[in-house]
Amino acid sequence: MLSCFKSYDVRGKLGEELNTEIAYKIGRGFAVAMTPGTVVIGYDVRPTSPELAEALTNGLRDEGVDVIDIGLCGTEEVYFATTHLGAGGGLMVTASHNPIDYNGIKMVREGSRPISAADGLGEISDLCEKDQFGAAKPQGSYAKQDPRDAYADRIVSFCDLSALKPMKIVVNAGNGVAGPSFDAIAAKLKAAGAPFEFILHNHAPDGGFPNGIPNPLLPENRAQTADRVIEMGADLGVAWDGDFDRCFFFDETGAFVDGEYVVGLLASAFLPKYPGAKIIHDPRVIWALLDLVADGGGEAVVSKSGHSHIKAKMREVDAVYGGEMSAHHYFRDFMYCDSGMIPWLLVAEHMCRTGQPLSALVAGMQARFPSSGEINFKLADKQPAIDAFEATYVSKANDVDRLDGVSLDMGDWRVNLRQSNTEPVLRLNVEAKGDRDLLAQKVEEISALIKSA
């Protein structure tokens, strides 16, 4: 397999793992493997993205596929356009939050369904490696379209505009592609009378990323949003990564809200609207969500981490919403796809309905079920650490779950240890029942064990 092909997408260092020649082959390979008829293509703000998109377009057209180019956009706009325009597939050129010298391609098939290594991506990689496509076929057509207005309508449809109250919101696009898409949504909200005041930060797309690669999951990248919230006396801060398929939240004090609590907030926002609904969650940190869903009369359903697993489980059980602590949020009425724009609208609406600041909405969850946040260990050989962890804790556990890595219920605390699907790291998450001292003790204990192994 070419090194740029990962579990869920294509990502690689420019010039070494990914270039226009490989992108051309990927276009042809996608056409052969997926037989899509028509494909939507979009791209992010990185300087190499338009040329990679052009190479993909040429490869697709040389296999007789018609291409609809929607231009500079976010990943979720490709998801939306694929279904909205009735295309047989969608390709988004983006490196999201990866370093400046990287780029990549995210792919979906008809109905905006995901493609992973197990169901299509591996076949595309094999076709590219063999490079036996032969002469070009009669060329497919090429057209530019802009479905952003329809996309903005769909995003706004998730919010009950009548519930909204005056609110000041800082939005940090990180100089990625969120700005223009946000503007289209904000215009719809303003036209409908939504009483929001938006404070724009790093709003203009700039592929040089003058304020750093947009990845608010990194603690060192959070201050610019947090400081702006405090400076402006805002009620809420929202920041996105490069292709805005993930969004991140800051409360009115500038405090970052960890992803597992955002999943809880969104579950709380959905359940009054959809009584008894199923909510999908990943197995890393679960207690706060299980408590909220039970109180809200819903049904929590666990899924293995990763977008293809979450989306498949949502379709299987007809879940209204699915969330991962990594800040990916999935919506049944958005083609079961992830969106970085729907979550902030729903959280803002939930704040308006409850009359509570974000800090208060989160405080209860944090007090009842404090968690460590995800701790990553870069290890050349992860297996000795996993073996040492299991030898120490599995026999003492009340429950052992191996759906995704190993999850252990230890009574007053719970732990999940798993290998990343996308990076060479071991990921640790620990949660406790109302005892921060116990949480800190167990994080220190397990971390020392992993490092020593």
C-alpha cells in the first residue's frame, strides 16, 4: 500500500508521499473502484490543494467520470454536496490540522457514505500501485457549482431560532476555510432575526497560517481563543481546525471544554427534541454521557472509535446523534456525517433554553465524573506497555471490554487504553466517580507503568 493511504483517508508529506502524479492515479483509482458517474471535488486553503484537486479531476475525467468542482470549502461541504447534487462520490483535498508540509484527501461514496481501508480505500491504493489504467477513456465533463447557500440552509435548520436569546460569541477560524462558510450561516441567522453578536478572529483563509496550524486540540493553541473570550466579555468561544470538521468550545471564563463533555451537552440538546432517541458514543470516556442520556430518557449505544465505525453504527440503530471525545460530531439529518458547524449552533441554543452559562452546564458533569483528557504516549513498540497494563489491572477489574483497545471498570474509576487508528501512539483515558485525587493518582500510576515498560 502507498504510504499516504491511511485507515480512513489519504495523508502524506508533500513531495515524498503525496504529489500531483499520485493524486492523478487516485482519481483514476477512485473512478475504477467506485464507478461513481459523477464526483464532487473541493479543497482547503493550503497552497498545494488546488493543484492536487486539479490532478484528481484529470484522473477522474480520464476514466469518463463527470466532475463538479465546488472550490474552496470545508470537508462537510463536500459531504453535503455529494448527496445534495446526487453525485456518486466526493473528494476533499485537505490536510486539516497536519503540518504545513502535508496534504491529503478525504473520500466518500454515494450518499456521502464513508470509505475506509476495509471497504474501498484498500482497493484504490492497490489500483494506484499497479498503475495499469491504460489509455484515457472519453473524457468526463467538468463544471463549477456553489452549493453553499443550500448548505447554510441545512445547517441553520438544526436550530430552533425562536429559542435564541442575545449572545456574544467569539469565532476563531484559525485562517482555515471556516470563515466564508461561517459567513453564509451567520447571514442566514441574521436574516431570521437571531440576536447573536459574532466576534471574528483569524477569520480570513490564509494557507500560510500566520497564526499557526489551526488545531485547538493542542493546549498551546487555545490561548488565542480563550484570551479573546475574556477580553470581549463573550458568552461562548468556538474554534475550528483547518477543514472545520471539528469544533472546540470555550466557556465564558475562557476555559476549554473537553470533548467528552461536549458530547454530553449535545446529547442533552437532542433528547428533549427526540424523546427516547439513540445516542452513539465511543468507549474512551463514557460515565458522564451515560448519566445524562439516562436522565434524558434516551438510549446510549457504544461504537468503536473512528468515523466509519460511528457512521455505520448510527445507520444500524437509527441514532439521531453520535459523538467522539476527539471533537467529531455526527448527525443523522446531515447524511450521518460529521459537522463542525452544527455543534456550536446547538450548544448556543441549549444555553439559551436553559438560561445557564456554559461553565455551569459543564460543571456538574466535571464534578460527578472528572476525567484525565486523552494522554498520548509515543512508543516505538507499544505491545510491552499494553501487556504490562493488562497484567497489572485486568484481573482486578469489575468489567473488561475489548471493543476498542481495552476498557476496564474498576468500580470507583475506569480506564481505556487503545492504539490510535491514525497515529503511532498509545492513548490513555481515565475517569473517576467524583474523586479528583483518585483520578490524579491513577493517571500517575498508569503513566509510570507505561513509560517503564
